Amino acid sequence: MESKKIGYVILEGAPSTENIDINIVSESGRRVTAEGTMQSGEEENRNGRCYLTSDLAREISCPRTMELIRTGNMKGEASHPTDSSMVRQQTIDVANTIVQYTKFWMEGNDVKAQFRGTNNALGDAFDMDLREGSLPSFSLRALGSLENMHGRNVVRNLRMITYDNVIYPSHPNAYATKVVSESANMISTPAAGYDTSTINDKGLLIPITNESVMNYIKTESANIKSIINQIDIFYESMKLIDNDTRVQLVTKAGDTFVINLESYIQDEIQRYVISHM
């Protein structure tokens, strides 16, 4: 049976030839700190998509983002992940991080940020590029659905994952005010599973299906993994029940197991993905 599409992993991407000035906010400590515009709301970007300012404001100030900033873990990778699985797209690979975000805020419809290089080899190169006046750019990685609203292709039910350091900006004003800003990526060698027709100047849209949601649950939920490890050889079917708070497993022998999903799994999936099934 064909998997039902319930949303997308959205990776922005489009070329730009804008001229940009760059300034350093702070040179204290080992890393310089830069500041810039990450993304603009309420306007169609070069990929033909529009983000609502209210959704962007919510995501940069949500408890997850605030905790990651407070603990020094709000980081972006060197380019978007090429593995199209939902698990990988929602994961920040520590070994591949290049930029650390220290602050997000809104100025009108614009998402602003302060950031610096991470404390690894990639961060070293990022920091040196900033000092030498290079213009790093960034691309939103997010979950969401697409809806036509008054002729605009609007991203709804937005769940921001991070901004990755890439090559091309998707907004013409998404560069530095006091340094660099939002942008988007063109992946030259897409992984298996990517729809290559969505690459080039339109970024990437990776469909999220009910099957990918189940795979995410099986990978991320300790409760589910514990049970599956015990009955996997007899495991026949799996489905969400009770308003997506529990999972029902049925064995080939007809035995039924009902497992509670952890609250963080419910938050990650129910809010952004399961509600669209």
C-alpha cells in the first residue's frame, strides 16, 4: 500500500549574486561573533515559498530553541544532510557542525541572529573566513506542510530544525546587516531518495509519510525499542492510537502490546507531523 504523504522536510535553495557588506560584532575570546538576517517572513522567496512571520517568531522563541541557545547547542551543519530520512533530517550531527547560534530575535518580518564558529576544525575555517571578510550564508532546515493561500505557496505548521551553513541565499535581503544571514543550498550530489526535480533553484522538499513517522518513532522512542527488541521476530503491525500518545503492536500470534510514547516523542511528532495524517 502506498504511504500517505503528511508533510515535508523543507531545505531551501536558490542562487544569488547580491553584493553584501560584512561587519564583525565582537572579537572577544577565541571566536569572532557575527550578526545578520537569517530569513524574511511574509514575502515569497526565490524558491516560490512564503513563511509567515508569526510562525518564524514562534519557532525562534520556542522552548526547544531557547534551551539549545542557553546550553550552547543551537548549531548548524556544513551543508544540509544528504540522507533524506526523517531521523537524519531532524538530527544535528555534532561532528559536522560549523556554526553556533547565540541569539535569535525578530526585527519586523526578519529573523535576526548572532553566531560564531564552532569549536572544531570546521568552526576554525568558518571563523577565519569571517575574519577575512568572506560571506557565509545559511539555509533553513525545517518540517512543514505547503498550502496555497491567496495565490501564495505558504509553509504552514512550521517546525524549525536549524539553519545550516550553505552557499546560496533564498532571500535577496538575507545577508549581513552586521554580518551574514539566511540563505539556501544547492546539493550537487543528491542521495538516493531525493527527488532531483526539486533541486537546482527550488531547494529540496522531502515528503514525510506515515511510514517515515513510524520509522522515526521506532528509532527515537526508548519504550518502543525496548519492546520491539523483545518481540521483533513475531512483530506484524504497528499503529498509533489514543490521540497519538500510544503505539499498538500486534504479533503474528495475535498478541497485542500497547506502549506509551514518551512526552518528547509526542511533542516532536504530534505537533508537527501526526496532525496532518
